[in-house]
Amino acid sequence: MRKFTPPPRGDDPRLPKIAEALRILAAVAAEDSDYAKLQNGRGFSKPDSTKGHALAQLRPGVVISNPSTYAEVIKMATRYRRQASKIAQGNLL
């Protein structure tokens, strides 16, 4: 049986940070369709690829409810924020 995770409350101060981190991971995951099989400078690194894709699919409520997941999402998003910024700038041109 699956555990029910209620949606995050709108007044949780971590919510904007989590939403931004998940957007970063989703952008990088979208560029990593080959799961780092090719060295093309796009997407996650080979050791981060599987975990990065899994974290990018999480919902904010799941991230807020688990402190270790929250830490992993923030840590990985921090690592890939520059790449996500370049992706976003490329979409604007």
C-alpha cells in the first residue's frame, strides 16, 4: 500500500526554493535523454544521471515531507544551476 503524501501547504517557506530546484532538475533532465551515455556536455554527469532523473520527477509535497530528499534535491540543483541557466537562455533566443 502506498503512503499518502498531502500536498504542501502554501505557507511553507521552503516551497519556493523547492519549486525552483525541481525546475532546474527538470530542465537538465530534459537535456539528458541519453542518461550520460555520450560525452556531449549536456545533462547530468554519468554518476548523477539516474538519481537526477528520479529527483526531477518528484512533486514538492514529497520533497518537503522527507528531509533527506529535500537535502538531495537542493544539493543537486545547486550543482546544476548554471547549466539550467544556459538552457533557459538558449530557449529565449
